[in-house]
Amino acid sequence: MTRFNLENLPRCGAKTRSGGKCQRYGNKTNGRCKLHGGRSTGAKTKEGKLAVRVNALVNIFIWHFNKRYDLPIKPSDWESAITAYLKICELSAKHNRSASDAVTDIVCKYRVELEATKYCIAEYDGVEALVLIQSALDHYYKDTAAEHLLFHLHAPLYPAPYFDNLSGSKAESNHEIQLLANKSGRVSSSSLRTSISPEQKRLKQYLRLTLQR
């Protein structure tokens, strides 16, 4: 059995209930803190980071509402998507292995941005643009056997021209319900300390008028 030298082990560093950092050392068996198992490494992938950001929100309902109706795609994401699309256009004229690998690298880096904006790009640059982007995406997804649209739970997508549901997908609804259930005890108490957004005010007015009819 491996025995760790406690003098050389770093402190745990995990966040405690009081908001501080755990100062315990690991144990001799596996070098990990007895209470926390060590500091979390955090999300590594782009999809994982999006999920962590959403899970930390207080008002999940309003966030989902804004995501579907206001499409808060960041300007930097639009810029990244367009840059990636133009690079893919250049590489599409080259029929060799290096070009194919370069496309895979581009999609690996900008897949979320391309998925979020591909229908908008097609509106401006034609159907051929959508075919090109989707071909590049599918090439990457097949290579990685990816669950490629799972991130839509945590980020806005420009709506598809057909079969799009304004109320969101079934997966989005289930995700919203699950998060609301997990935060049921904290949402009401936290919302008292949070200013109401203009969207939330409009939504409350709409619901009030609907109930009065």
C-alpha cells in the first residue's frame, strides 16, 4: 500500500461551508483530504464550463426565458463563429489530409459557436454555408462520437427555420424543472436579495393580465 509523506502534501483547498478553504492535509493512504477528497479540478471542456455557469445561477426560470427569447449570444461568440466559418471555407477547396485535420481542429475549438449561429450565417450567406458548416461539424462529431447538442441546455442557439419550438425543447424543460427542484429552498430566499430584471417585471405583468382574463 502506498503511503504518502504528509509533509510534502498540499493542503486540501476545497471550499468549506463558511466560505473559506479547507486547511487539512491528505491522509497517508491516498494523499487526499478525509472530508473533501481534495480541491475540485473544475470543468475542463467548453460544454462543462457552460453547465457550471448555469448551475450557479439563482433565478433559473428567468435565465431560461431570456435564453430562448432574447438570444443572448455574446459578440465574441459571433466573431469566433464567423472567423471559423471563413477558415472552413478556405479549407474546403483543399482536398488533402492536412486540410481535413485543420477543419477538425477548428471545429473542436469553435463547435459551440458554430452550432449556435449556423442558421443565422445561412440566412446571410445562403444554404451552401449551412451545408458547409454542418459537414464540418458532422465530420468532427463522427470522429469523437459526440453528444453534440447537449450544450443547448446551457447556451442560446439561433433558431432553426423549421420544427423550432419557442417554449424550448423537452430536454430544456426537464433541465429547468430539475434545477428548480434542486434550488427550491434557495431560490425564494435568494430572490429577496436580488433586484428584479426588466424581463422578469414584464413576465409578471403578462401573467397577472392573463390571470385576470
